[in-house]
Amino acid sequence: LSRRQRQMCIRDRIIGAIDCFDYDITNRKAAIGLLIDPGHKRQGFGRDALETFVEYAFRFLHLHQLYVHIPVCNTASIALFRTCGFHESTRLKDWIRLPQGYADALIFQKFNRE
């Protein structure tokens, strides 16, 4: 499986992207990334994209799990992934470099319970 990315469009304008990467065929898992244009946040696009992609990953790619790294300061993403059934599994110290310095990241996982 090569790196998979899907763009989200409204009226021929790209408003975001969702990405599946770090695919592990042996253990049937992959990381997921989600980016929404700031002008289109909090309108349900991220949730719709995430729910659709999770269904695709579990139903058609037959993945056992998806996971995501989220900076602890990104409370909106933490809330979104929790709402979509992802569960916090661990905290990584100084994992992500931000303009203001290094930040901890939380790993969230969602398992395919076929």
C-alpha cells in the first residue's frame, strides 16, 4: 500500500486532506493524519472525513487498527478523535516540534472490532 491521501473539496476548492501513512502490512495497522483549512474548521468536515476514512480503512483495507499522534495543545483534534471512537493510549514526551518549542504528543488508537 503506497501513501494514500484524499482531498476534501467544496465547490472545486480544496478545504482539507486526510492521509493514511506508516502502513504496516504484517500487523495491519496504519497512522492517520487530518488537516482542515482554518476557514472550514468546526463545520463537521473533519468528522465526516474521519468517519468515512475509518470505515474505508477497516472495511476495504482490512486494517486491525488506526492510530494518530496529536500534540497535547491541540484540544480540538483530541476532542474530534475521541468523538470518533479513538482512545488515548500513551503520551510521548517532547515528541513534536512546534514554533514555541517541543511539545508532548498523545497517541490515540481505534481498533477494528469485526
